[in-house]
Amino acid sequence: MKNADFYGLVYMEYPDDYSEMSEEEISRYFRGNALRWGVRCPEKHIMLSLGKTGNSIFNVFYDAKGALNGAEKVLAKNLKDYKRRDEFDAVVLGNNAKGIHFEYTADDVDVRQFCELVVVKVKRCFYTVYCISRAKDAATSAPLFEEFRGTLRLL
């Protein structure tokens, strides 16, 4: 396993055959202005990422579920053939988190994607764990996504 330090805030581990994404790759695959870090394995068609919103007074009024609901509305609006599979609770960075599994069709390659989005609130910031694989690989990807989430530790 390799490990990384997310802006001096979070420690994480990821498989040896994954490589860190460049700023260009991150901006290609992810939208928004949150700090974002990611790794990918092109051969397996899998991405693992972590994002963090800014410290905002407005975040005082939202919890992880509210932030997740807002993010899902944006996803449903912007992703082709979006379909939620399920929702779940998790513990991330020592806090209660909310997550969803969903699918969509990638515009650039017309392939069904399986995704996991987990949101956790830490003080007045939200961290988002976003993982993607091909839908046909969901059964093997979901445990990897959970394992990745489990390595996240606040520094």
C-alpha cells in the first residue's frame, strides 16, 4: 500500500498500482472549487478521491445528510442516466457520515459507472469521499471503496 497526506489534514492509504492524479486530471473528472486529491488505476478503470470544502459559517447550518442531499441534486441534474442504488451510514475521520451508491453513463465513453459518494462533517468543513469504477465491476469495487475510506485519518 502507498500512502498520502491530503494538504497536511488527512492521512490515507491506497493500492500500490494506483498513481496520483494531476491537477489537470482532477479538473477533468471533478467539478467544484473544493480542495481535491485523487488516485487512479487506468487499467482497472477506478478512481479514489478525497475533497474538502472551505471553512464557512454557512456550514454550521448543515449536517452530512443535508450536504449529501445537495450534492446528489447536482449529480442527478448533471450526470447522464443518473440512478441511485442505495444509501448508507459510515464512520469517516472519526465522525458519522452519510453515503450513497449510484450509477450513471459516462459521456465520453458511453459506459455505465458505479460510484460511491460519502460526506462527513468535521467542524465547519465537509469532506467528500468520491470513488468511481465501471458498473460491471461494482461487486469488487465496493469493498475497495470501503477499505479506502477506512484508511482516512485526521492529522
